[in-house]
Amino acid sequence: MQTTTRDDLLLRSAGGEDTASLVELLGTAYRDEPRMASLLPDRTHRESRLRKLFSLLLDHEHSTEIAVACGRPQGAAVWERPGGEAPALGRRLAHLPALLSVFRWHLRDTARAIQTFNATDSHRPDEPHWHLFALATAPQARGGGIARALLESGLARADARGTPVYLETTAHAGVAHFERFGFRVIHEFPIAGGLTAYGMWRPARR
């Protein structure tokens, strides 16, 4: 696996041996993220259910780079590769039994989660692109530039291949942050919990 270093940080592609720590990292990092808090309002069990959810959603269509410090992943950027823009409804339905277990067999909550995921999928542009599925930093490592390093690494890869990048955020602060990296809002749409999702696009830079 290709590796790069930045100060005391090692950026490398994630392998199968990283799955458990990656799912743990994502579950912790997204515990208070607005979309996930809306879908899983019970904060007591949210983190464990998020781990289940991420273990379900992560598959071979994703390319994951992790930031390692002190021998453990401290951050992760999960990217969906170009060509993965096909509607995901069939994949969601195939995962329905597992999704039901995540949402404790509450049919209404499961249906709301599927609607949220599909609303997000349906707004993705048709042009082949890299999709930033998740960008996470361990709570104890925040503020150290890890997310920026992972994002810049992914953008450099996309630029080298002449491919645009797309992502979603639910916060105005997130919009302003990603605008600094060349993204612009191309649409906004409602999702669960009364939230607004902002779809952001960045053309490839040569």
C-alpha cells in the first residue's frame, strides 16, 4: 500500500486489518454529527449502533485512507470511487435485515434512514466523480490538521486523474470550510430531522 508522511503523521490506504479500528473511529467521530443524531436519537446507544451502521455501509466500492499516529488510526477519509454513482436502493434493500437490527427493528426509523440515504444518493451528479463519503478525526486528535491532510491527499489524487469531487454537509460552517478547498454548493435538499443537506462540487484542477 502506498504511504506518505506529514510531520509525525502517516497517511496510508486502509487494509482489511484496519476494519475494526476504522469502524470504531467512525462510530466515535460521528456520534454527534447532526444527520446521525437525527437518525439515532438515543445517545446512550448511538455510538455502538453507528459502528454497526458503518460496518454495513463500508464496502468494496469505497477507497479509504487513514492517518496513523502512535500506531493507531487517528483519522479517516472514506471515498466512493468514480463509477459508483448508480442508484443504491437495491443495495439498501439487500441490507434491510441488518439495517433493522441497527434501528432496533423500528420500521419507521429504518424507513426514515433509507429515505435519507436515498435522498442523498439521488442528488449526486451524473458525471463520474470521487464522492467523499466520510471524513473523521478521533476526538483526542482534533485540531491537529489530520482532516485537512486527509482531504488534501484525496483532492490531489482526484486532480492527478482529472476527476471532480462531490460531498455533502449539513452545516453552514461546513459549507464555508469546504469552499476554502475549491468546493461550491450546487444544490440543497431536506433530509431527516428538519435538516438541510448541501451538495458541494469541486472541478478537477490540473
